[in-house]
Amino acid sequence: MTSLKTLPPTLREKKRYISFKIIYPEKLSNNEVVQIIRSAIINYYGIWGCSRSNPWLISYNHPKGLLRVQRDEVDFVKSALITFNEYKDRPINITVLGVSGSIKKSREKFLKESHMEYYKVIRMKKREKKNKG
């Protein structure tokens, strides 16, 4: 039985992280934010452009969030987010706080939150589930 090998860094796709802020009268869930981002990119750039930019919501804590996109498509995604102006027949405003090459720097610089290591986040979520159940 063979195991899959990871791609070396030279063959991986380059990513950028866009920090954004959503101004909307109601609090939005993660699923709603994903839907807003996808529809904004599809309206501006089309389905092909959405698949090329490969948007992925890393985190969202109302009203700020972090989005991963392909390096070459950052400008298109930024303009798509900025031009999106209506959700559920109510005005919405998405402002781009900044773009960074790493999650840690974008959280510290633009979102003004401390970066937690991935294993600590997993451990914390397991404790929350344990306490609820």
C-alpha cells in the first residue's frame, strides 16, 4: 500500500490572503458569507473566473473575515467584493482591509487579532464539543 506524497513547494499554487470587513445591519453566518463571496465573484468575473480564483473562506468573526485566493486573481476578487452592494434586498458593503502572503501576518496586521496555531484551534473546538455533549 502506497501513501500519497505532498507536492513540493515549487509545484504548489501560490496563494494570497484577503482580509475584509462586511458592513451589514444583521450578523451573518459563515455559510451566508461564503454565498455572498461566491455570488460577488460570479457576478463580476463569471463561473470560470470563480473557479480560477478558487476562493476559500478561512475565518469569519462578524464583521471581519479572511479569504484565501490564487495569487494571480487577487485584483479581480478585490474588485468583485468591492462592487457587490446588495444582499437579501438590503444594502451591503464589503471593504478590503489588505492582502498578505500568510495567514499569520494578515491576522496580526489587518484583523488586529492574535494568531493561534492550528493545533490549538482544533484542541479548543474539541473541548467545546465535549462540554456541550
